[in-house]
Amino acid sequence: MKNREIILNWLKRARSNLERAKIGKVSQGILYEDLCFDAQQAVEKSLKAILIKLNQSFPKTHSIGILLKLIEEAGVEIPKNINQAKLLTAYAVDARYPGDYVNVKHFSHPFGKYISH
């Protein structure tokens, strides 16, 4: 598989996560934690696509901070507002397991305007 195809696959998956996150809490059965997870996944997968485009290797990680640092080390300046995405890393793993996180009662994260209704 060529890099272009790999990049497009990462972005396709990122868009899928973003679309699910943007649907928002349309019913009581949808948890904010799950919307946050999808937002985190959209960012993570997009950053991995960028790293592949930059021909930069990356570890298997869910850390948005690590991925942003690798992009910066490749010579790309990261806008300050994009650095806020690091906050989503907390939703990559712990928030998916009951009891390992504080329940999210409403979505007040800076990215909330993109995923909550």
C-alpha cells in the first residue's frame, strides 16, 4: 500500500470518528465520554496521517501530545489552538472504562462546539 493510500485511509477513519462525535448527544443513551472518545480518535488519526505525509515514523500511541511533538520536530509549527487538542488524550483510554474516570455531565471542553448539541 502506498503512502497516499495509507494517508487517505487514516483520514477516512478520522472523518468517521468526527462525524460520530458531531452527531452529539441526541439521546439519553449516548454518553458524553463516548463523544469525547470519538473526538480524540478523529484528532489522533488525522495527526498520524500528517506524520505519514511528512515521512515521520511514530509509536503506537494515543497521546495527542506525543504526535504533535513529532510533527513539530519535523519542522511544522503547531498553532496554539491546535495544541489544546492534547486535552482530548484523557478520553483515549480511561474514559472508555467504567469507574476509571469522572463522569462527564456536560461537554464544556474547548472542542465542545464541534461535537455537542
